Amino acid sequence: MTADTDDREAGHPVLLCFDGSDDAATAITQAAELLAPRRAVVLTVWEPVATWEPYDPATILSAPLSKLVSRALGVDEIAAELAEEKVKQGVALATGAGFAAQGRVARGKTWRRICDVAEETDAATIVLGARGLSRVGSLLLGSVSSAVLVHAKRSVLVVPHHGGG
């Protein structure tokens, strides 16, 4: 490394997970206090509607019908567009916080794609916000942060939920 090398380009990037929530924004700003300036990849993951079916407690729609409705309404296309908007917001936030940030959108199971992208980018650390779900909510809905902690082969920084209620 030469003296002309920008410190922000040195080392492995930080993977900043951003879903547009206040908790994700807080995680980015708090991570900046610890880790910036350096390169960062802001990741937004969206899940196709077909992957939601196991979580539908009423199981009103059959799998083929829900796929047909999803395609007819363009739900996945809308989700992909929203993810692109969110990742731009996350990049702006990360850049303002001191990271040299670029964005990336991934499709699939959220925790799995976070772990995959961390490996693909050779991330030094994965940063994500905890949603502050109740114990019952976490049991019913699962926890992305918990799954990432269990499955990641990288260090993980989970910034706790600070909101009320």
C-alpha cells in the first residue's frame, strides 16, 4: 500500500444491511462511529411472494393460486423496484455517515442472501439492526439477525432496537 492509497479503499468492505427501517438506519449511523471511513456495500434483500407461503397462518390461498395472483398483480416486480429505491436511500445514508458506499440488491431468503453476499464481497463485518420484536413475534416470524449470527462466517454487528414500545 502506498501513501497515495485512500484509507477508504484499504481492507475489506463492511456489509451494511438496509431494509428502509429506522433500526437499519440507526445501525448504519452507529456502525459509522466504529468503522468509517472505509468501503461499504449497502445490501437490500427482497423476498419473492412465493417464499412467503409457509408463513401464511390462514393458508387461505393454495400455492398455485398465490403464484398466479402474485404474477398478475406484479407484486414481485413492485418489490424489486422498492428494493432499488431503498438501497439508494441506504447508500446516501452510508455515504453521509462517512462510508465509501455502493449499493447492491439481492433476491431470496433474507438471512441467506446476507450471508452469501458477505462471502461474495469478502466483507470484514456484517452490520444489521435488530427489529425489537417481542419474544412471541420472534418465535412466529423468525429473526433475520439471529439467523445471520448463527450462519455467518464473518463477524456480525447487531445494533439493538432503541424505539419505544
